[in-house]
Amino acid sequence: MAKSLFDKIWDAHVVRSIPGGLDVFYIDKHLIHEVTSPQAFAELEERHLPLYRKNQIVATADHNVPTKNQHLPIQDPLSRTQVDQLTANCERFDIELFGLGHQNQGIVHVMGPELGITQPGMTLVCGDSHTSTHGAFGAIAFGIGTSQVTQVMASQCLLLSRPKRMRITVDGELKPGVTAKDVILYIIAQLGTGGATGYFVEYAGSAIRSLSMEGRMTVCNMSIEMGARGGMIAPDETTFEYLKGRPYAPKGEKWEQAVAYWKTLHSDEGATFEKEYTYKAEDIAPMITYGTNPGMGIAITDAIPSEVPAGETVSFEKSLKYMGFKPGESLLGKEISHVFIGSCTNSRIEDLRTVANYVKGKHKADNVEAIIVPGSKQVEKQAKEEGLDKILAEAGFELREPGCSACLAMNDDKIPAGAYCVSTSNRNFEGRQGPGSRTLLASPLVAAITAVEGKIVDVNRYLN
Amino acid sequence: MEKFEVLRSAAVPLAIENIDTDQIIPARFLKATSREGFGKNLFRDWRYDSEGNPIEGFPLNDSRYSGQILVAGKNFGCGSSREHAAWAIYDAGFRVVISSYFADIFRGNALNNGLLPLQVSDEVLQRIFQQIEADPTTEFVVDLPKQELYIPAWEERISFDIDAYKKECLINGYDDIDFLVNQKEAIEAYEKNRIWAY
Ligand code: SF4
């Protein structure tokens, strides 16, 4: 029978099905970080349960770490406690940890793929909703709550019901200046923030195939923003090429065996999906959000809808009031005071290259504060090797040390109340980047252009 | 986990759609390493101004409303996977959240903590909001064994769905860990036959 990619991987991970429709579902890799793991470790100890498979866990510190002076002790006592506790827990349970200062440290969803930990066909979880990022490799990857973190620690399994399947196909060729970020912002604007709730999404079509691994990760990353449990893309030569030679990827004969297996991981002709959507790549333009959920996105040259979109009522008005925008108005010409380039959506080396490439020989506008936070130590190192750090510094951008940073503003990197920030992250919720902050989500290219111009502009006119 | 069977209570209305977990509990309050104490920061930035004074008009600050049931607009709990959101709601004294749609991860987190996510139709949800507006003391009866929401004022019983296994867990106060740990034999057998050792 024709099977979808999702079902092939799901079926291979069912330990047993129990009456009532739940599966005991096996997890190959478990990533943990400092914010959602302490209570799980505590619970394990309270219940006197051993850690079941320590070799299948990798830890890093990312959410709560400062992005300046990482070699010094963390100033904020609460943040320090959390990071210290992760270190202590990892030592006690003998778990591999890429802590602050380690050459592999980074945002958990940047770190895993770049080290080759994330591989096609595997199941991977983390106490973080953007675990969907790893689906770019053709894996079933999704975010879990802390109780489930404990469950995986205790049994390497979860008790789950199988989600429904959705396929989103984007065919055609993307226009110049249109990036993976625009593709996913466009899809979310079509489906809305709850449009894929209950589904696992496979992205397909020639426009998706044409994306690099970095681009695919950007797309899968934001699947959760339309409510999807996760997103995935079938592995292909682009995937294998990216993985080959990475530290945790299989080597030699094992590599050959792995690739042979990975090549079977695609949706068969005739596989069924409970929902299918198809979009044309040519219809997608550089995007930006104007509201307080990621579904409130428009082409940068379009006006904000003048009427409340179907299905939204109170939130639309509340949202525009918070943002200081009016229905029907254009964003072009709006002054921006902050630009944040970073987060697990867009902080990979390709993103930094895009920004550096655009700002080379230019300078940020005086009214803008622009920070770039690389996704990991590896990205930071590579950016320096390629001389991107100098280009960015000359353009007035501040290159920081790796972490989640102003994506969720748990550390000191906060956008001031009332200020507008064009951000390459994934969430524009009220106060997400600091109490009162106003976030406009966009691609790294749009962010770079905005930083130079000091306001929202028609980016199409700035592309050579 | 505390057992849940039948709850009789008034409800607090929050007629806003797409309430994300960043609103339920902002990230800056996630620095604790225990599960307790999150309730005081529930909806922090909607409930208090930057000086910490209660914001007038926000339902949780409105003395007309009380009870252990929170009624919220559709797509409740979207955004981050932080279980702290479920802990904060529970810690603030709620045992049930009624909405016409829940984000997946939030729904799971709630169930794992003895907080019942009760889904009704959009139409019923709007009627509930109107009912509370008209009479904030309206009582609601949530009967989990019968899977029924009973509203005496309407003399109406509205049935709701819940996974059979999860229902048992809530009624008995069990959680998935007990179950999974007892599956060791099956899990070990599975591990011997994994197709590809990642
Ligand atoms: S970068 Fe932002 S979205 Fe990504 S894991 Fe960190 S906090 Fe979450």
C-alpha cells in the first residue's frame, strides 16, 4: 500500500499499540536545554526512576544565556542557577552537554543539525516547540512538554495518538529576493495560526526541493506557528550532501547503508493525506507581519487588511492597537528602531552570509540598533573565518555570542516597550521580545535592508 | 496528579482568540527550577502594569468573576511548548479551561497536569460568554465520567470528547510515566530490532 513519508517513519517507531488508539512511540534522540529540563530531572529523582538511555540525550544551554561576555559568570542569578543546574544534572546522569563556552554550544535546533545529530528517518524530541525544525531532514521531530521530557528520560518512549497528515506543495520558481522565510510566512498567512492544528505537515514541490538545508529548516521551524505538530521534507541529495562528514553522521560502510535506507524515505505515489494544499512559488513576495500572531503576514508592499479577517474578532483590533497600526494602512515608510537577526529560524551561516552580502560597503541607519546573534559557536566561528564579522562591524551591526537572545528575551537582550523591531525570529506575540515590544517578522534579507534604510521599504527596489 | 471527577463552579471569561503561551506566562518568569509558584504571574502583562498595579477591566482582576473554570477564545495555548503555562493556570486555582479549540501541545500538557481542556463548539462558546456576561455567578457543572458540561441555567447538557485513556488517567490521578515504565519489556524487545541504530 502506498505510504506517506510520515507513516513510514511513524510505523517504524511503534513499540506497541494499545487499545483506544494510542501508540507506545519510540524516540531515537532527545535534546534538552536548561529551561524545560530541571523539573523533569527533579521528577525522575522524586520517583526514584533511573535515566533509561543516557546515550540518546544531548544537552545544550541556549534559552537563558547572555550573548555578551559568555566567558564571565552569568550576572542574573536566576539564569545562572538554571544553567548551573543543567550542568549539574548532566554531570550526575552522565549526559553529553555542550554548555556555555563549549565549541558545539548553540541554539538546540541549530546545534543538532549542524553536528549531524539529526538524521533522516529518526524520531527526535525536545522540550521546545520549534523542534519541528529537524523535520527538514526527513525526521519526525516535535516539541514536548516537561512531563513528556520526564517520560522520555524514564522510558525513551511517549504515549501518543497518530496525528493526521497534511501535504503542502509549493511548485515553481521563487522570485528574486524571496526566501524560505517568505515561503513559510506566506503559507501561515494562508492557513492561519490554527490552520494545521492536529496535523503533521509534509512540504513538497519543486520550490521546496530547490531550497538549501538551511532554507528547509527555516520552513519546518515555523510549522508550529500554524498549529502543526511538526513539519517534514523528504531527504534527497541536498540532505545527504549536507550531512556527509558531519561529526555525528555515520561514516564509511555505515554511511552507505544509511543512505540506502534514507533513499526509501519519501511519500509513495498515491499516498493519502487528510488535507492537501498547493501554492505557486510565483505568487510569493517578500513578506512581513503587522500583527501579534505569525498568521498576520502580508507582502511587504501590501496594505494591512482593512477588515477583520474571517474567524478573528476581538484579536484583530486588539492586535493592531498593540502594534500601533491602523486597518488598511501600508507599512511602507514606518520607522524601525531595532533589527534582530537571529533565532532558530534564521541564525545559520547562510543567513549571516545573506546579511553580510547585502550590507557590505553600506551602513545601518542612525536610528537603528542592529544586532546579529549567531545560532551556535560553529556558526560564529565560520562567520569569522569567512570575514563576515568585519563586514558586519563596518556596517554598524553588532555581532553577539550564540543563544536564543531577543527571540524570547529571557536574557538581557530585550526590545524596549513601544519600539518596533524587524526580527528574523518566529513569533511576534505581545511582549515576546520584552514587555511592550512590537515585533515585525521578516526574512534576513528584509531585515538587512530595513536596518540600512531605517524604515520599512519596498525591498524589491533594493535588489540588484 | 490530583484526581478529577466532577466540578461545580462559576467561570472566568477571557474572550480573546489565539491566546499564546507567552501571554499565559511570559518567558522572563520561566527561570524557576521547580513547578510551583507560577500562578502569580499568570497573564502577567495583561493583569498588571509595569509597576505591578492591577490593570482595571482585565477579567482576572474583576471581582464579579470567580471560579475554577477559565473560558477562553479559540485556539487557546498556541505558541511555545512550555508546560509552565499549564502549571500557572493550575497554580492560580483553575481546574478546567473551556475553549472551542486548543493547540496540541498545550492540550497534552494540561492533561498531564490534571487540568481539563474542555472543547465546545464556537457557537456554544459564544453562548457561554454571553451567559457569564449576563450573570457572572452562573454555575457550570463539569462531569468528566459522563463527559458532560451541564449548565443548570440553560437546563442543557453538552457532551464533550476526551481520549478514553486520558479520561481514566484524570479520574484516577495516574499519568503516562507509570504506564510507560511498565512497558520496559516491550521497549527492550523493540530496541533489539531497530532498523537503524541512530
Ligand atoms: S531561538 Fe527562539 S524560538 Fe528558537 S528555541 Fe530559542 S527561544 Fe525558542
